[in-house]
Amino acid sequence: MRNETLTRDQAKVMGRFEITKALVAKLHKDEAVIGGIGHTNWDLWASGRRPQNFYMLGSMGLAVPIAMGVAIAQPGRKVFALEGDGSVLMQLGALATVANRAVGNLCIIIMDNGTYQITGGQITATGQGADIVAIARGAGIVQAEWARDEAHFAALMDQALVTNAPMLVGVRTDDQKPFGQTERDPPQLRDRFMRGLGVKT
Amino acid sequence: MSVWWEIIRDTLKASEVKLVTYVPDNVLNPLLKAIHGDDYFNAFVCTREEEAVGIVAGAWMGGMRGVVMMQTSGFATLPNVLASLAVPYQIPVLMVVSERGTLGEFNIGQAMVARTMRPALDAMGIEHHTLTRLDEVAFIVERTVRQAVTTQQPACLILSPLLTGGKAP
């Protein structure tokens, strides 16, 4: 995969919901998924409730740190952070922390549509040329790639499930409307997640 | 009697607080060194206090207790993530803040920002205690961790210059 040198412009624009479903279809070992706020999170919800999914309702930008915390506490479990471009741009330093700590059971997926879609489609920094995969590599995440197309995304997820190094996958996504909305009951969401992780019985 | 940072380190350890995420500070330095010197802890620096809170929140949900360490100005960056993550989700994020801005502060910016800390904590209903006396440190730390965990609420321990000596210009 290290031969891949796709830039953001070369990655195919794909359907966010379809990509989310493709991720979830790969999960057979109770892998954890942390959904950042916005349409990324809502599509995770719509892709089917799993007790190993955690849904944020605020704290924009914290999907990667929360996922990192879960990954540190449970090194035997693969953890995915699903985050939007606007969100990850708020907490770029976390990418360096992930790299420095070499959190090998963490995979970050960035759904990059270049806009703050939920607030009216205003353009983000990635929509103006910032390349989140290049930023991640610069931060020290060696396994950082743009998904060329749906098949490449599937191959990258297969890689994520077996690798022992932190990974970041950039996905160019369209501006389709989300297919649902999360529940807004934080203690319930947290409790279900902790039971899904086996922390509470 | 031990010094304050050894008491905090030992009490955190006895309370099974294993993960320490922090943004460094001069006053915290001996505590951070003591923690890094003990293999029990998983301690590392973060780029922002919000990030440090997110990691500790995630670790709690994954079954590991943690604490976020920072100085007063760092706390001032936190109300959004405390009010939208730790408080509503009932996640016992433990915080240790070294208090700048009072009792001999030389930087007006620090003095101003320090005045926002307790009102912000009170507005969010977050339990907080100010550590001023060496003989009270172990009791307050141990009881604060216990209450945070059992009530599933965040809590904040403020290290006063009365305890630490603060930072001299």
C-alpha cells in the first residue's frame, strides 16, 4: 500500500452512506466504532445499531481522541474513528499524538466532502486544498491513504483489520443527505457502548 | 511526610487511576516526573487539553481510569467538551489543574483567565476541590476519585499555590 501516492484530487467521490455500510459489513469481531458529530455520525447510526458503536452529540473534533482512549484501554480490540473533515480539522494535533503513541489498534476514517454540510455547506479547509492524508503522514501516521474507489476502500479496511500500526484512510464523499439521526440520550448511548465493550455486564 | 506530588502519585495509583494525559506546566513538573518514573502509569503529553479529555473519556468507557493534568489557562479551553461529553454522558473525567493567576501571579492574562475557572465548573455542576494543605491531599484525592467513579460524574482538583508554592516570576 505504501506505493500508493494518491492525492485528494485523484480519489473518487463516493457515497458516504454506502462507504459506512461497507465498513460495518467488514466488522465481525466486535470492533468498536466512534462516530464524530454530523452526518458522518448519523449515517453510522443509520447503517445499523451496534452496541460497539459510540455516537457523539457534541465535543466536535473528539472522535479520534475518544477512539484512541478506547484503543488504549482495550488493546486487543480494533477501534475505528469515523470523522468528518470539518471535525478533524479542529483537532489535528491528535493525529500527532496517535502517531507518537503508535496506537496500533486504531484506524481513523475521514469522510471528506470539503464542506460543513450540516451547517449549510460552507467550504472547509480541505475543500480549499488542504490534504488530510498528507497532514496525517506529516504527523507521523505512516499508513495514511486516500481510498481510490470502493474496491480500494474495502482493501484498506482489510488491511486495517490486521495491521499493528495506526492507520488513516481518507474518503472523498458526496453531499447526500444522511439516512437517519442518532438518538439524543447520552447516558443511554454511553451505557450501551460500555456493555458492548464488555466493561459493564 | 512525603511531598505533595508523591502523595498525589501514590493516591492515584492506589485508586487505580492508570492513564495520565496532560499538557505540561511548570508547577506540575515534579508530579509529571514522578508519574513518568512509575511503570504503573500510562502517561503521555497531548497537544491540547480537549484532546486529553477525549482520550480519558474513551479509556473510561473501555474500562480504564484516567486523569487529565493541565494548568488554569488549559482548563479555560475545556467547557465545550465538558458540557457536551463528560457531563451529559456521565463520564467521570478526573482533572488536576495547577492554579495560576492568584497569590503572586505576574501575568495579567493568567490572572484574568483564572477567574473563569470556578464559575465555569460551578455552572456545569462539576465537583471541585482546592488542595491547600499537605495533610489533606491524600484524603481529598482518594475521596474525589471514589465519588467521581461511583456517581459517574467528572471532578476537578485544583492545586493551590498554598500547596505547591506556585510559579515565581
